[in-house]
Amino acid sequence: MDVELLYRQHLGEADRRLLASVAGAGTPVEEALASPAVEAAVFPHPGDGGVAIGVSPFLAFATAVHRTAVTLETATFVEERWAPRVRVPVFDAAALRDLVADPARRYFLVELLASYTRVSSGVTWTRTARGWRRHRFSELDPARLAELLEVVESPERPGVYRRLGDLALFLLGVFPDHPPAIGPGAATDRLLRVSGVGRDPAAAAAAESGSRSLLTLLGARWYRAAVASARAAGRPVTATLAVAGHMADHFDEGRRVLNAVADRYLFPWREHWFGAR
């Protein structure tokens, strides 16, 4: 995966001018994104969630992820949200540091955040024995999005599973204080069934524990299912999908990295950035 090329493809002309003026023309993008000077230019008022005029969301997220990775290089602990307005130190910064040490994984998180500045929703129709059936879906509703697994063809299933994994990671990482209402009930039973874990005792226990536990379990399984369904359909496992497979094994670390990014850079303006709440 050529992350330098991928960043340059996503950055707008104004973004590239800013990086060149602050970090110097010809500086590799990732090196520029990690610099404190670029952080100061993109986030001129630390803590308020705002960015400089003309900065794209993609550049803001890329700077936030890279500066968080720099902070983790010397951190001994990371604060964890325990309750509203209550945080506790967790002394496992090394696990988070390892996750974002890889350029492809940093880019994965940046792209994930940027993808939710515009979300898709709509209606699909399927033919049943009783006629046509209408299905509504939204990329911000795990239960609705999972229903697509029942109507798409095999080659499309890896994409749906990948997006479900992304959604779980996004919601838990950026909106940990407002998880979607998923608990015991018919809707959750259907979500588990279409996700292929309907009879799994661990999933049932997670559903009893609440939305956060269930999304954590399902998020990792959705990412694994994305890789497995691609192989089953005879499709190549792309570099991005391989990163999703890694995230399946380190889902909680990914969630906590996004928590750190959101706390420091995005929290006050989450609704402005994403419109998810």
C-alpha cells in the first residue's frame, strides 16, 4: 500500500499548500502530518475542536491521527472513559502505540473518520413469495445496515461486512458516550442472526451486557467476516481489507486510539464533523 500516494490523492489543493508552507515543499506527507507545526496550523485553538479556515476534514483527521501516534510514542498510560466526566488511567499505551506504528493502519483510521462526514441511506427492494419487500438502510444504524447481508449477492458481502466493522469502530471510538440502543430483543436477535452469530453464547452474553459490549464483539467479527467472505467469493484480499483483518484482532486498541483522537481534537465539534448525533 503506497500511503504517500493515497494521502496525496485525498488532500485538496489548499491542504497541499498548507503542508508545503508549514512543513516545507517536498516533505513526505506523513512526516509533515506528524509535525507540531502542522498541528498548530490545522488546530490553531487547541481543545475547541475547530480547525483553520480552508482545512479539509481529511487533513484535520490525518493530522489528529498522526499527532496522536506521536503522543503515544512517549505515553505510559492513556485515559479511559469510565463514566460521564470520569476517566481513569490505563497503563497499556504500548498496545495502542503498536497499532498506529504501521502507516497502513494510520491511514485506515484516517480514511474511516473521513468516510463518515458523508453517510449513505436509502431503500432497497427484494422480491419475496408475497411480492416486493421494501428495506430501509442507513450507514449509521447497525441493525438496518446488517439487513443488507440478506439481500446482496455474494461478491458484495465483503463490502457490507467491512462497513459494519467500520461503523462499530466509529461509533465506539468517536461517540463512546452515546452508543446506539442495542440490547436484548427481537431486533438484536435478528442483528445477531444476519451477522452469523445468532446462536453464539458469547454474543448473547454481550447483548445482555449492553450496546458497547455487543458492538465490540460484533465489530471484530464483522471485520473477520469481511476477509473470510472475500476469500469465499474468490476475491483478492486487498491491502485495505488485510488491515481490517488486523483490526479484527486488535479492535479494542483501535477503539481506544479513536477515543484519544476524539477527546483531544474532535469532541466539541463531533456533530459538526459527522452529523451522527
